[in-house]
Amino acid sequence: MGMLDRIKEKVADTVYPRRCPLCGAVINSNERICSRCSKDIEFIRRPICRICGRPLYSCHCRKGDYVFVRNVSPLVYTKSAKKGIHRMKFNNSPYSCTYFGKLMANVVRSEYLDCGVRFDCVIGVPMFREDFLTRGYNQAVLLAKTVSEDLELPLLSKVLIKNQKTRPQHTLSFIDRRHNIEGVFRVVAPELIRGKTVLLCDDVTTSGNTLNECSLTLLEAGARAVYCVTATVAVMSEMPAIKAAAFGTGW
């Protein structure tokens, strides 16, 4: 890098300082996240469930629960990762999607591509149109965009749509989450996914019902198989409704 380039970079960092994608703190140009967030970010460690992608200590799924082949995630939905997801979704910080999306692409390489799985396209979990207009962007599609660019795969951003408004999943009980999203997704161009293996992207996996309903819709429209990747996956301590069901109502 020449002297002029260094001066330009210094000016840019002064006028538009780089910020941590998780908490928003100002960071140096050679940092990806701030030191505070790097201390408490929790990556998924083996052993993990080969279906839902959670650490085995927190897995609650059973074979046959889901129609997608598998889900993988790089991060546990806790501490700085949780803070970053909230910032990305609710504090108008779509730039955080690049950080999460690159981590997602890395885990897709290690858990899928290196094991021989090949994808024909990438799709993000859609938002209802009114919700999209309110927020101004769909973080799942932005994550999918980063993943598709990093892995050099086609992005299909308008094939799968959400045609009904639903209550926020995180406000519902484990059982109600499944009923809340039944039948709300639709494939508008089935010829684009017919016979193809789809990589479906979202920000958080909690119950897995949103991923499953999207996958069911894609499969019914002719997709060969659906694999999933999410930026984070919730564990028991971050899923009070699931925990209550597990220990209180015979889950």
C-alpha cells in the first residue's frame, strides 16, 4: 500500500470509523470485532447434533422432526453473538450481515462442501412485505447474499415469499411456534428450484420450525433437498419456552 492509499484509509477511518458488527464500538482497521466482544463470543464446538446443529448437550430434536437434511451454525446465540444479532435486526445495522455471513460460509465449507455436498442455489428466509418495508431490509437475505458471493453460488432472493403476517416467533411457546408459521410461505417460481439442492439461510435457529416450514414449501415445489445454515443457534439457556416445556409440561 502506497503513501497516498494510507492517507486515504486514515481519512476514511476518521470520517467513517470502522465499528464492531456486534456492539457498534469503534475498532481499528485491522480488527474484525472489538476486544470485548471477542472475549465472550461462543463458537459451536463438537460434538454437535448432525440434524439441528446444536451442541449435543442442548440438542432436543429427534430423527423425523425436520424435513431439511441438516442445519449448521458457526455461533451459539448468546453473549456478544446475541447482541450482534439484535443489533443487526433491530438497530438498523445491516452491515453486520457481512461478518455473520462470512462465518456462515466458512461453516458451510467445512460441514457441507468438504463432505461432498453440492448446492445449486442459496435462498434466505423471507419476510412479510409489510415487515420488510418497516425494517428496510431482510437480514436473512443479506446473510444469504454474503454466503452466495463467498461460495460463488447463485442467490435466488425472490423465489420464496412469505404471504402472511405472523406473530414474532420469539414471543411464542415452543408448540405455538409451529402453528404460527404453518402455510405462510410460497414458492412463486417453482421451475427455478425444481430438482435442485438448496442452501437455506437465516439468522437464528431456536425451535427450527421456520427453517422446517420453508424447507417443506421448497420440497413440495420440487426441490431435491434442502440444507440449512444459520448465523447462530440457541441453546437451552437462551430458549426459556423450550426449557419450560422440557421440565414443566412433559416435553
